[in-house]
Amino acid sequence: MSVASYAYRIQPHKVRQEFFRLFPISLFVVAFGAAFGLAATQQGLLPLEAMLMSTTVFAGASQFAATDMWGAEVSVLPLIAVVFAINSRHLLMGASLYPMLKDVAPLKRYGLLLLLTDANWAVSAQEYQNGRRNLEVILGGGLVLWLAWLVGTWLGVYFGGLLQDPKSLGLDMVLGCFLLAMALGGKKSPRVLVAWGVAALASLAAWKWLPPHTHVVAGALAGGLIGYFWLDQPQAAAQEGEQA
């Protein structure tokens, strides 16, 4: 495949639109960034180290987990295992974006994925279900969320006492409610509803009986298997055409 065959072009004005579209969500990201900055300094990280972690890692839950395991002697292998378990959902999220990214030049494709979060992935996936490909939300939305995480970390490092426990204000529910709204706004065919149900049951079972953080992966795999083996009619016809 030649470079000329990569047809999708990112439109700057749409990137700006998506930046401001996810700006309200980014305000809550600031709050959790502040909580991380405070936790990081309390665990002994220097302000510069906390900022560098947020700049290069940009993964809230795994950063909290890493700081919980931080100390004078850091067990590297358990740390890697925990961070991988938490972030392994990105393997499935990235795979789900393949139909949207396959005709984007590789450098741009992987650059976009560096900014992938739960929020901008949910918007992009929902719009793709409704027949619209929106990669600008991954770039624009990812940028505003990344900047919000950096601002929040800086505030937590230097002014952490202002917001020590975002959960006490219910801020931990904001992203979950946003993702639920995205899911409810998409297609609700029997196939999708069954996938939701199986994913939910698998997640609950893993949460109860498997090691911490594996419930996210278990739910995603279970729901993904339903989607893989139970194809919509257009998808099934397309696959049969390709095999023919």
C-alpha cells in the first residue's frame, strides 16, 4: 500500500471543535490531576518527577497505582504487571478503532493513539456506530484532556491541600456517567445489548474473584467475543465477499 492510498485527512477546524467539545469534561480531569499531584508528592516524588510522569505517561489510574507502590525500594516487576493490567484495555480500544485508522498514514495513526483516553475513544466509537468517522475528537479531545491532566498535576504538586479528595464531591462519577451516556447514545440492537450484558457479568465476576484491575479486561474481552462471533448482517456479507 503506497502512502498516496492513505485517504483520511485530519481537518484542523474540526480538531478545534472537538477540543472545546470535551473541554467541560477536562475540568473534572483537572480535579483528579490535582489529587494525583498531591499523592505523588506525599509518596516522595519530586514536583518535577510528578510532572514528567503526567507528561509522558498520561494514564490516571495507573499513575495512582504506581504511586501507591512507590517507595525507597520499588518492586519493578509487580509495578509493571499492575500498570499493564490497568492499561491493557487500550489494546482492545485501539483494535476497535482499526476500521477508522486503517487508511491513516502510520505516523499519524500512532500519534493519534498516544492521546487516546476513555472519553475521546467513547465519542469516536459512538459516532462510528452511527455512520460518521471522527478522528478529530481523538486529537482535539485528547489534547484538551492531556493539558487538563498536566494543569491538575501542577496544582496538586503546589496547592494540593485545596482538593485532597475529589471522590468526596462525587467527581469520580463524572467520567463514568459520560461514558454511560455515550453508550446509551449508540445503537441498541439485540447484538449490542447482549454484548453489554455479557461484558457486565464478566466484569462483576472478575471484580469479585480475580486479582484487582482485571475486571476491565475481562469485561472487554467477553463483550468483544460476542461482537466477533455475532456479526451484523452487513458485516457478515462483507466478510463473505472478502473470502469469495
